[in-house]
Amino acid sequence: MVRVVSLVPSLTEAVAATVPGALLGATDWCSHPAGLDVVRVGGTKNPDTARIAALAPDLVIANEEENRAPDLDALRAAGTEVLVTEVRDVPGAFRELARVLTACGAAARPRWLDEAEAAWAALPAPEVRTTAVVPVWRRPWMVLGRDTFAGDVLARLGVDHLYARHAERYPRVPVEELRAAAPDVVVLPDEPYRFTAVDGPEAFAGLPCALVSGRHLTWYGPSLAEAPRLLGEALRAALR
């Protein structure tokens, strides 16, 4: 069996669901599946590279956005093989998931991946399109910008976020400017910043706010199968 350390929460869930026993280690942020019993190796941005190397994994799986190049270079310098994913849209997520799972020793394509692809393929074309701003952090306020996986997820659900053509992928934008943009809805995920009913909506008085699961908006793994339905329900509820 391939011995794997995952530095990406969504990939941790995907490997755990598909190749039980392959994972040696994962980050402190790898919260799914619940009760995952592996060595914790620090955060996605500050993994303990020495501890990872000491585990002697056959493979470390990472992502070009979630993990820092110097950490991945340090692992390679220690003789560890590193597979780096790049996911900017839903089709790319499916391609990269298949690549990762094969590298991790999956004997066959998992059912959940077929179900996820089918769920997204079955989405009807949106009858109307909605504009949004999508904060992902506050203090300072940061929003989805160009070329993001979450932006593509929303676009397929009929939601066009207003900073999709920004020069940066996660621009810092003053909240006054976000309010002045007058979106149809403000989409507030619970990660990476944990927006809640009492932390976020008050900054956008008078605008509908959709509190959504960050796992369903930003993760690419088994959660993709239910993401279209759950995100769609949250968006519709906010726009009623």
C-alpha cells in the first residue's frame, strides 16, 4: 500500500474514503472524515516538514494554492515525492481527484466520484443569474477574485461574483466598496474565515446574505456530490 501524507483537507477526505489505511499523516485542519486517526503534521501553511520526512511517506499530496512552495521544496530536498494539484474549476477538480487517487493506490474509480460528476452534470442551466460578492476573510476584508474553484462552483449555480475579473485571485476590498457594489446576495462561507449569523451579515445591512458551508463551496472531494443541492438551497433561501 502507498503510504501517504496529505496537506490538503479535501484530499485527505478523498483518500480516506477511497483508500482506507493509506494515510499516515494529515494537517491539523483535516477535519473529515470525523475521527480520522493519523499523525497530525501542522497547518496547511506551516507543516512540520521534518516530522513529515520522519514518517517516510511514499507520497505527499499538496495543492499549489493551499500549500507554500518552500515547504514542498523542503520535502523534495529530503527525498520525499510530492504530488501538487492545481484546481481552478469543477472539471479540473474531477481530473485532479482521479490523478491523486490513482497515485495513492486506488484499485478502481470510487463510486462517490462518479456520483459527484453526475450531480454536477445534471445541473439545469440557470433560468436567471444572480450577482454576488463572496468574502473569504475579514480584518482585512478579502473576496473571491479571478480564476477560483469556488467562483466556478457558484457560476454553475447561476451566481456571478462581481470580482471575477479582478487582477488578483483574492483581492482585499474595503467593506464600503463591497456594499456599494450592490450585489443581489452576499455569500458568506464558514471557512477559511468562519462567518456566522452574528459575524458577517451585520456588515451588509440591507443586503441578502447566504451563509454557506465552506466545505461544500471550496472542497473537492466526496462533498462535491451533495454540494450542488446544499449550496443551491442556501442561496435560494437567502434570495426569497
